[in-house]
Amino acid sequence: MTNPTQPPLTRVMSREAPAPGGHYSQAIVAGGTVYVSGQLGVLRGQDPSRSLREQTLFALASIEAILKPAGCDRTRVAKTTLYISDIAGWDEVNAAYADFFGDHRPARSVVPTGPLHFGAKVEIEAIAVI
């Protein structure tokens, strides 16, 4: 049952980012906050041997493409969670992340994982404020 006193949840879709491969939205806007689903560093069927830097920048570019239709950009990202398949690559991920965000420094968590879907080396999710 819907509560009429709560603002609606709005789905966000961008044709400039990979389409969801399952039962989820690219992002949801709730009360002025954008919750972006995890974005992999590779597309389904793409060669996962691309460098960790390339994969990190691809995932971050996908996030920014999803933020645009919600009225945001990278400077409005408040928090990210990075999942990386091998923590030994942390320096490479961190350098790409710093290049992407520049002076903006969102709060961040890093979670070392085992293998990620489609052989990706990194997956990144984000929370931004409109």
C-alpha cells in the first residue's frame, strides 16, 4: 500500500549507460537523493582483461551518465562503495578514482571481493544528492 504522505520513488534510466541485466533500475531517486546501482567495469560479453584503471573509469563514467537524467553530476556524489576482485590492485583503482573526481572527495568504502560478474575487476555504486 502506498503512503500518500511520502514522496514517490522515481526510476532513472540513461541510454548512455549499460542497461540493467536483471530485475533492478540503474538508479532510484528518493527524496532528493539518487541511489545508483552497482556499475561494472565491463559490459556483458566484453573482454574483461582491460586494465583495472580502464574498468574503474568505465564504471565511474556509467555512474555519471546515470546521474545526468536525475539532475546530478559527479560533484554531487556523496558516497561510493567500490567492490574490487583483488585488493592488490587498490593503488590503480585509487589513482583512477582520484583522476575522475579531482578535488571532489566523496565518502567511500572499499570492499575486496572474490570474482565479480562477467569477469569484471571492479563494481562501483554511488549515492548522490540532487
